[in-house]
Amino acid sequence: MDKIFIDSALSVGSIHEIKGYNQHHLSVAGISTGDPLIIGDKHFREYKAEIIEVTKDSFVADVKSKIEICRVPPRDITLFVALPKRRKIESIIFKCTQLGVNKFVPFISSRTIKKINSRQKDKNYSRWLKKARNGAEISKRRQIPKIRDAVSFKEALHLYEKEEFKSGIIFWEQNDGQKYISEDDLVFKMAVFIGPEGGFSSPEIGSAKESGLKVRTLGNLILDVETASVAVASNLLCRED
């Protein structure tokens, strides 16, 4: 059953006209009269609806019932991720949204290749939001993750300190201490930092430690930023303990 998000409130028995992006989404999905649909409203409530009319410019849905099942991630994870080149960041947002990441903070470190100029900024951010929305629709999450504009690594550390996370981990392939995530690392509100393709520099790791982050690795193999992001999100969110 397909899901869409809308920016207004719904109630059982109401009739909702679907236009714009959502109308295009349903058209591409081949939705027609009589098909069921899940609609998430601005209050993060979910409703079962049925398409009762299809026109050239819109779909009309009859809101049948409220969904009480709560599909929320087991942990509140903020993913701080070094901005990769090309469109890998879109793939990271799309996949990690489905796994349950609640917030994304792209950052630019000393070894980050990708840079964003003022002309690209709005266009890139719009694509990121679209990927988060698509990922949330597919996984039928209650709400769409939040995404910040790209910041510097220093600003990312400041955001980590400011939000007072209960646990924070930075992944570094050169860590010679504890390698893997431990049970003590696992709390409800967590932050994780994934570096660029070239890895973090030693001074950056030093600054991260000063900010209270714990250094971990994902093992002996070197992963690219996209694979590492998905691996970390899976490890932290696809387990109950």
C-alpha cells in the first residue's frame, strides 16, 4: 500500500484532494479509483484512505480510518556525514531514512572533495528533502527526517555539543583502541559521525575526542562513505537492545 505525506490535518470521514508532487507520485505508481492509500498528516498521524476519483490534475481520497500502529525507529539517531562527491549523499539519505535515521547533518571536513557553491545550495537541498520524503514513504515512517544545510566539521562538532546527545561515536579506520560498537554505546539519543572517502585527519579526531565523541571502527576493511553510513544505521537501528 502506497503512502504519501501532506501538510494539513486529516480526520476520519474527510475527503482530501491530492495535487502537486503527491498527485505525480500516485500517477507514476499507477494508483487508480478504488485503490487503498496511507496518508500521513502534519501532526504525524496516519490514516487509511481510498481513492474515490481520479482526474487529470488530482486524486480524491476518502479518509476511512486512523492507523494506531506506531512505526517509529527504536533509537533517535542523528547521522553526521561527510559530504561525498556526486550524488552519493542522496543515496545515503534515501537508504538511511528507510532504516530509521531521524536527522542528517552533512559536513565538509579537511579531506572532503565535494564542495557546494551558493548556486547549487538550494537545488541540492531540495533534492535531499525529496529523497528523505521518498524514503519515509517507502518505509511508511510516521514522519520525514530533518536535514540541515551542509556545515563545516567544526560547526558539526558544535552542533553535537549543543544538542546534548547521550552518546556520540565517530568512526575512524585508524583507531587502535576499541574497534566495535559496545553495549555501553547504545542509548536512545545518539549521534554518529562518518568521514569522507579519505578519512578523518588526526587533528580532526583529536577535536572530536575533546567534544566527547568515542572513536570506533567498523572492522579491518575500508568502506566508502555510503556503505559505512548504511552499515552504521543498520547496526544501530535494526536491533532491539
